[in-house]
Amino acid sequence: MNHDLINGARPLDKGRVRHVRVAPGRRVECLSGSIWITQDGDPRDIVLAAGEAFDFDRRGDALLSAFADSRYLLLEACACAAAGVTAPGPSARRAAAGS
């Protein structure tokens, strides 16, 4: 378990709303509770339960709202995700290693 990530978890109390600036590849992970996500100009409503995550696919403003007392992580996009490059899967890594 990566304790640095868990220590970076942010609380969001029931009924509270948090504004975040997002970009493609930025990710929110719900660690506990239930969080509703809405993005400016996006007709979708995303609801995360504990253990679920959402990767933002557009730049702009988003609101996180807690249906219950919650904890979440907001992770930055890695350079490869921002460039649209995906990491190779396990079989590709084995082939590159000569297995």
C-alpha cells in the first residue's frame, strides 16, 4: 500500500462541494463515501462509490459534491497521459525484457 497517497487523501463532508480545475488525464479516486462529479459543459453526471475512480477527459472546471462523508485522492496526469501515450501492458513489457 502506498501510504504517501493515502496521506494525501482529502476529506469532503456530506453536502460540501469542492471546485477543481481539471485536464485530460487528471484522476479522482473515491476512497470512502460517495462523490458526485459534474464538469462544465459535460451533460454526464458521474457518481463514485468507495473504490471507484474517474479520469477526466476534458479541460475546465469540475465540482465534487459529497453524498456522504467522503475521502478522495486527486491525482495529476502523468506526462505520458497528457501526451496521449499509454503504458505498455504486461505482455509487451515481458517481450521487451526478452521473456
